[in-house]
Amino acid sequence: MGKSSTTAGLPDELRRRLGVSDAVVIGLGAMIGAGIFAALAPAARAAGSGLLISLALAALVAYCNATSSARLAARYPASGGAYVYGRERLGDFWGHLAGWAFVVGKTASCAAMALTVGAYVWPGQAHAVAVAAVVALTCVNYAGVRKSALLTRAIVAVVLAVLAAVAVASLASGRADTARLDIGSDATAGGVLQAAGLLFFAFAGYARIATLGEEVREPARTIPRAIPMALGITLVVYALVSVSVLMVLGPDGLAAAAAPLSDAARAAGADWLVPVVRAGAAVAALGSLLALILGVSRTTLAMARDRRLPHVLAAVHPKFKVPHRAELLVGAVVAVAAATGDLRGAIGFSSFGVLVYYAVANASAWTLTPGEGRPHRLIPAAGLAGCLALAFALPLSSAVSGAVVIALGAAVHGLRRIHTARSATDDPGIHDRR
């Protein structure tokens, strides 16, 4: 029998439209977002002069995760990312846990990005603007992933131009001083690790490429090329921006900054650049939100296909070739969270889930054989250890709330297995019908 299709003429296959450049841009749109505008100050408060060490550590963990994800995505080019990898390589439980961690954690990230848009566009009405942004970008995604990729390309271009302007203005000013870098003079191991966890949050978007596996042309070739390219470009941009801001503000000034890139532009004597930076931050958050909604809806689709979530969410629109019901549900949940939530709480809540997701990806990559394209064993081992270390370096409240949510996901899996076992006992033919 050939490929099946769902009822009512809804095909169960997504359309492969994205090439290497589209996939790289989607990854850049997810990584080069609001994180670089917001994460530098709290990271500097944690690490002090060790900020650049933290950036290097975060990049190292991200590289390990990217390499593991790329090898797995090439072998399993289906929507779902580590949900699929964990299920296929480690077993049903770990796949479920990865998918749960991703959907819950990244839904919180969506709310955080939406609230960031509101804070920069109209601080007095941040929640209303956040909800409007969610609705608008859900409509864009509903119209098709290709349109999303084109919009993301434009957003990335704007954000890169703003970041370049800040770096040039800072480095070219007479107030830039290399002595302010003073790398590691007052840093502690715990502070560096906590700052790396904060900065890693800004790198995490490369997984968006893997979760779009069913919409990428030649995934075995495209995904392994796109992930490290997007990560490399992001690292260079972050390093240049971090160095330039540190040279103008110094570690203490950066740690005290409410809006570090705006403050750096002002300290460099480029007051005209301040409103541009504010606009760039809002655009960056929109880019991240766009890519996040894409990724969460695709993982929701994969879990719904396997009945981990209601199967009605597995539908693919016959015209637009997108998981429209999953996208509408994700958009509605994020809109509610953005209307009622808190930015700092949303970011802290999501971080633990993101690191658990990548830990499962690294553990899955460890099980690959050389014939399956396994990376050097040191890479997934370092990635797994790094994810766990960064997770437990998070503030206690974030770690506890994240652990509770992960435990809830494990309980849901256990209840589902009990229900399935009872159903099979009552009706032995149930597995055949499924």
C-alpha cells in the first residue's frame, strides 16, 4: 500500500520547500533575537569580567548540541526534533519527555518574546501589544512556512544591521577601552556557569531547523549544513557585540544597564542610534516569536500523530500545507500566557525545559553507530554534561518549577501506558485497529 492520507482529503505529508539558505535564515531568526538585547546585562551581573568566558562556554555547549542534532536530523528528517530522536534511539518514555519539555518550555518562550515586543513597542500596553503580535504571526504561519521564511529573512537583515551599527559606533568611539575587558579578573566558577546558562538561551534557536525536518529539501544534506552555519554566524555576531559593549560600558556598567545596547550607544555618543536599537529589539523579538511558533507547532504535530496529544491536532491544511490546528492551538495558548504572564518568569520557566530537551538529543546521538553518521563520542557526552550543568546552575526557583513540570510530563506518560494496557486487556484487537 502507498502513502496514506487522512480523512476529508487532508494529506499527512508536509511539503518540502526550504533550501539551505531558508533553513539558515530560520535558525538565525530564532537565535539572533531578543536574547542578545536582554541577556547581556543579567549575564554580566552573574559573571562580571568573565562574561566572554561564559559566552565561549555557552557556544561550546551549543556546538555539541548542534552537531548531535544535525546528525540525528539527517537520519530522522521528520518534524519533532528530539521528540523523534529520543523515541527512536532511547525509547518511548524519553521521546515523550523531550517532546513535553520542548512544547511546554518553548510555549513559555513564545510568551516571553511576545512580552518583549510589547515592552519595547509600547511599555504602557505591553500585554495588549504582545497578544496582537501573537495573533499576527500565527496568521503568517497559517498562510504557509515559505511565507514565514521570507518574513524571517527580512527580520534577520534588520536585526543584523542594528547590531552592526551598535558594534561599529561603540568600537569607533573615543570611549572604547580594551582595559575594560579585563577578562576573568573578578569571575567565579558559579557565576560563569550561571551566565553561560543565560547566554545559552540566546543560542537555542538552531533546533528550529531540525523541527522543520519534513519541510526541508534534501534533509540529509541540508540540515547538517544549515545548523552549524547558523550557529557560527550567530557566535561571531554575539562575540562582536559583547566585546564592543564591554569596551564602552565595562563589566559593572553593563551589569547595571537596563537596556545594555541602548546604553552602549548612548555612552558611545551615538544618541541618534538609541531609538533605532529599541526598534531593532522589537523586530528581533518578533523574529524569535515567529520561529518559536513554527517549532512548537511542528513538535505538537509530531506528538499528535503518535497520539501523545489529541489526534485532531495532526491535521495538515490541504492548501497551505501547514499543521493548521496545531498552530491555532499554540497561538491561543501563547496569547493567553502573554496576556497574563510575566517576562522574567516566562524566561526562567522555559530554560529548564529547553536544557532537558537538548540533553535527550545528546543522549540519543550517543547511541548512533559509525555507519549511522555518529559524531565523535566526546561531542554528545560534552553536550549532555553541559546541558545538565547549565540546568542546575539556574536560579533555584527556575530549576524547581522546571523539574515539577518535567515530572508532570512523566506522570502523563505513565497514566497513558496504564490506560493503553487496560484497553488492550479489555479489547485485544485495539492495536490492530490503531
